[in-house]
Amino acid sequence: MENRFEIGRIVRAKNISDAWYRGLNIIWNHGQIITDERGSKIREFINLMVVIEDPYTDKIPQDTTWNEERLEEYAKQLISGENVRDFEYTYG
């Protein structure tokens, strides 16, 4: 079995929604299928850098279940280190 990994990519986008869709496209088309810590098959793409010109407009992609309230809760948990939902990692 051959392990072929790409070195990485840079996504440059006008806003968060645009970056989300561009990133998903790269992951879907070039990501490696792995098994995560829960045993689920997922795709990952190592070293994807995203540059967003205007992060204050069009912040939530339309085709997702995210909303402003959920994003705020998620951000607080990641930054504070409070791990109520058992995230694999936090930044706190």
C-alpha cells in the first residue's frame, strides 16, 4: 500500500463562507480517509492554511446547522479549556 500525502494547500477567500466551501472541496477531493478516535471513517487533509480577506461578513455558511449562538458556545469552550462536550482538544 502506497502512502501518498500532499504537502499542503493555501485557500484564499473573501469571507468565511467562501473559505468553508473551498476547504471542503480540497478535503473531499484530496483528503486521506482515516479512522478517528471513535472508530468513524473520516477524511483529513494535513496542512490546510486558510486566509480570509473579510472575516466579518458572511460568517456562517448557509448549508450548515451552525448559528451565531452555537458558534459562540463552541468558541468559549475551545478558548477556555472547559470541555463540556468532550472535544478531542481545546486551546485553553
